[in-house]
Amino acid sequence: MTKDYQQLLTDLYNGKISKLEIERDEFMDFQPIYMSFQFRKGIVGTAKRGGGATYRRYQDKPKA
């Protein structure tokens, strides 16, 4: 089953989901969609040991 990465990224950006887990074997399918996503700078990914990544919506730190 192929994931709709565009919709998942949109849901993540809009706050419908809190994180998006991308496994090592699906990264090559995900990466071009992520790179062309309109709000890519609003999402940050953290690499996992052994491959894959977890993507979350970027939250600005409150200014003191």
C-alpha cells in the first residue's frame, strides 16, 4: 500500500497529526515529495539511528 505523502505532510502542517514516521525503505519515495512541499520550512525532520526519520511541525520558540 502506497502512502499519500502529500496528504500526510499537509495533515502534519495543519496539526491534524503530531508526527510523521518515515522508515528507511520508504525514504526515497518520500523525499522528492517533501522537497517540493510548499510549506517544507514549516516541518522539521530528525534522523533515527539505523535509518528513517521522524517529522514534526516546526514550532517557533517564544521570545523572552
